[in-house]
Amino acid sequence: MTASRLTGRGTVWCAAALAMLVFARFPAVAHGETPPTCMTLLTTETVKKTVGLAMEDMGHEVRGEGETECAWMARGGPGGFSSLAVQFYDLRAIADSPNAPQLAGFFDAVVSSAEAVATGKHEALSGIGQRAAFVPTDPQMLVVVQRSDGVARIVANNLTKDQVTAVARAVAAP
């Protein structure tokens, strides 16, 4: 066998090994699908329906590979200024997390970090996503939702627990 044939085979094996590493590192997404973002999980229309306020879309930001943040705000409503922010971490962002690279561990880490500054322990919210937790922080409210494709962190100011829970249900919906 000639050196060029061996080199060719070695190249094929190296390419196959590299592909296996890439696919093992980044969770698979069905052909033609893109991972969800906060923009696909929660639209301004859905926010209006779930919160009951005409909240203004303050834009979205791609904060890193697999991490997005969306924000809404209402001024002069019944309670004055209200805001809502949703951060979504898809499986790529979770896999890159140095502290909790697994879905369940990442959810627990987000809840625990909020509890560190909370006014009380978290409360499990049944029937929302794979699991969800309400964390009573002050002056904000926080709900964390674990879906099969990532974790959402919902932060609200001047909204009720029922309103924030309704947002969590909307984010958890497929």
C-alpha cells in the first residue's frame, strides 16, 4: 500500500473522529430545526395575553452561543412600571457551562443562585415543563423552567405571582 493511500485513510479516520467529538459535544437537533430562543418561546402577543398588560417589546439579545434574553416593559399601568425578562439557555449553552453542564444540574444551579439572595426558599410549580420553581426574590420575582431543550429564567418586576406563573406556562409550552 502506498503512503498516499494510507494518508487518505488516516484523513478519513481523523475526520470521522472529529465529527464524533463535535456531535458528542453539541446535542443533536433534528434536521432543519433550530434550537429555541426566548424570541421563539415567548412573543409580545403571548406576553400581553398571559400578563394582561400591553407590554412593550424592549428587544432581544443573543448573549452567547445558545443563550438569549428578551425583555418587555409597561409604564403607567395599574401598578406603575412593570418589567419582564426571559433568558433562555439551550442545550449548547448548558453543555458549555463550567459549573453545571447537564440539564438538571443547570436548573438546580440557577434556582440555588437565586435562593442565595431570596427572601425565602423556592417553591416547586407542578405541571410546568419538566419542572419549574418559583423563587421569591425582593423586589423581583423569579421563575425557572426546565424544558427538554433548555432552561428558562424569568424575572419580573411589579407583576403578581399568578402573572409570572402564567408566563412560565407559556414558556414551557411546546
